[in-house]
Amino acid sequence: MLAIVCVGVPVTLGIGSEMFKGWLRHKETMATALNAQTAEKAAQYAAHTERLEQRVRVLERIATDRGIGIADQIEQLRAEPTLPPPPVALTAQTARLAEGEIR
């Protein structure tokens, strides 16, 4: 029994420590890959944010440069009369009634 403990425990611990080292290497590789992926996404978000900021600057410039003109255009659109509703489809009997055939 003493021989099994003296030989078995060190062998088991040796195999277990190699497995643990392999698992740690795997976790380190996964962390490195995740860091690279996160950095790439952060760069994409930064570029997208920059594009959006440029668009907002352009819109602000348009709104401030032509603010009075835009307000006048909006008021003109509000003042335009609304179009009458489209004609209702007539049935044959309603059409004859409109033409004066039915009394």
C-alpha cells in the first residue's frame, strides 16, 4: 500500500499539473484572442462615432447657416392648402343616379 501511495500520488500529481498547465495556456490564448477582438470592435465603434459626429456637425452648420430660411420653408409648407380627398369609387347604380337616369 505504501508503494502505491509513494508512486501513485506523485504520478497523479504530475499528470494533473501538466493538465492544469495546458488549461492555463489555453485560457491565456483565449484571453489574448478576446483582447484582440475587443480592440478591433472598439476601433470600429470609434470610427463610426467619428462619422456620426461629422454628420452632426454638417447638420448643425446647415441649421445655423440657413436657420431663418428653413423656418420660412416650414411655415410655407404648413400654409399650403390640403388636397381634397380622392373621389369615391361609384357603383353602377350610383353612377346612373349621378347622371340623372334614376329618380
